[in-house]
Amino acid sequence: MEFDELQKIWDSQTKEPLWVINEEALNRHILAQKSQVHHITNKSELVLTYVYIVAGFSLFGVNIVNNSANLFMYLLAGWTLATGLYSLISRIQRLKREHEFIDRSMLGELKHALSIATYQVRLSRLMRWNMLPIITFCLIGVWESGKSVWQVLGLLLLFGAAYFVSGWEHSIYKGKKRELEKLQKKLQEEVVTQ
Amino acid sequence: MSGSMSELEQNLIFNKWLAQHKALLFKVVRSYARTSMDQDDLFQEIIIQVWHSIPSFRQESSNTTWIYRIALNTAIKWVNKERKHTHTNQPLEHLQPILFESVSQIDERLTWLYEEIYKLDEIDKSLSLLLLDGFSYKEMATILGISESNVGVKINRIKKQLITKSKQQDYHGI
């Protein structure tokens, strides 16, 4: 078959559309969806900010009420709060950058998606490393306050599991970023190799 | 079109666009999604993106080009999404399928052509759809954000590939 014949086959479908749209279901769907924002980055940032800020203030509160709290428990509270504020500032900066993307071409959309993916990768990597000082402050603080070895070991196990899960989350974001990079490369490559 | 468009205006434009261009959307859906569940999911995703895009449509391009661009970009993102069928978290009454098959007689050659397009990667799928729908290299370059010469190179490769596949298929009597 030559290309003209393929074109004729393609054009034949305009006579009868393949599907009929269920208008009622479509309208319901639009009503349900139009106010929603589907953005995984948005959600993970908000959860991170909320959890760290609430945890930071709660720790400060507990330390003040409980006079036996040591320096490491205050350091832990301060570090947690600082992490929450950092993720809040990052979110504000990211939202500002969002407005810079006005290119609606496929390449423009890919670049936009890639910038979000890069941000996700950076944030998840930073949050993973950030667990180390938190774990250190927490374990020393708990040990200093005279808790048993078993309680410290239990905490260590819990933190270990959280560190493992955050690594898994980070690898998902990295995989997604790699896919987007491949697509971008694929879209642009032939100009270079020509 | 202004950014302060009323919802009524937006709905009117959407309904007009959908009536005029649903065949275009069907082509994108059929090329990027295989199962009826996926096709329904992708169609829903595309119409939501088209609806959202209406206030930012500046009439610098034709609405066909605009809708194609939105549909293809959405399809590419949808393919790369880890968790499809995101609409299944809706209430039960919202889960009715939106697309119903209407064609009584299926053209085997057209099914074959869609199958071949489906086998291409996401970028080549977009290009083959634009090519078969008669877009110029210039329009394709604008939609994809790449140079016309790059479009030309890719189109030549896709054409050759489709012709070779069709010749192989001819031996099997289609």
C-alpha cells in the first residue's frame, strides 16, 4: 500500500463516528472535575508543610509543658519547624515559577512537566536526607531523657522503615523524571543527528 | 478571548467545540488507549483539559489546532501517568461510561492502521495523527514546539515505516 491509500483509509472514518457520547454522564463529569486540581506535587507539598509545622509546634509545646525536656528535644522541635517553613517557601517559589510557563506546544508542556518532576525529585531527596538529623536529635533526646534501650530501638526501627519508604518514593519520582527526559530527547533528537 | 470569561460562555464554547471536533478527539483516544476503560478514562481527561483551556485560547491558531494540541499533550501525559483511571474515586453515579460504540461495521483496514499507530511511541503517534489529518509541517512544528526540518525528518521516517508495514500486511490479504 502506498501512503495515498493509507490516507484514504484514514479519511473513511469521518463518515461515521466511532463512538456516541453519553451527554448526561459527560456533563456530570465536567461538573465534578472542573473545580478539582489534580496535582500530586501540590498534595505532597501541602502534607509535608502541614505535618512538619504541626509536629514542630507540638514538640515545642510538649517540651515547654514537660520541664524535663533536654537540649536535643528542643533542637528536634526547631529543626522540624524549620523543615516545615522551608517546604512552605519552596512551594511559594514553585507557584511563582508556574506562571513563567506559557508555551502550550508539546515541547513546552514537556519542559513544564520536567521542571515539576525535577522539583519533586529534589524535594524528596532533600526530605530523605533531612530525616538523618531528625533521627539523630530524636534518638539522643529520648536516650537522654532516660528511656529504656528497647524504646530507643523501637524508635530506630520505625525511623528505619520511614527512611526505606522515602527511598522508594524518591525512586518513583526519579523514574517519572527519566521517562519525561526520554520523551523530550526523542522529540528533539533528530535535528541534532541529521 | 479574555480570562474573565463567564462560565456560561465557557460552556457554550465547549459544547460548540465538542460538536465540531469530537471526531478529532476520538482519533486521539483510539490511538493512545486500547481498552474501552482506558479510552473512556483518556477521553474524560482530554475533555476536562479542553474545558480548562478555553479561557486561555487567544485565537492565535485555529481552534482545531488548539484542540489537537491540548488533546495530544493530555494523551502523552496520560500514557506516562502511573495510576490511570483516576476518575474511579468519583461517586458511583458518576462512573457511567461516557463513550458508547456506534459503528455497526468495522473497517478492518482502519483497525489495522490504528493498531500500527498504537505501536508507535508517543511522539510518533502524535505526528502520524497530524500527518493523516492533513496538518502542514509548519502547523505540526507549532503544535510540537520543534523545527519544521525536524518534523520533516520524523514524518519521512513514519511514512516509510507505515508503508513498509502495509506492504507486509498486503501479503496477509488485508
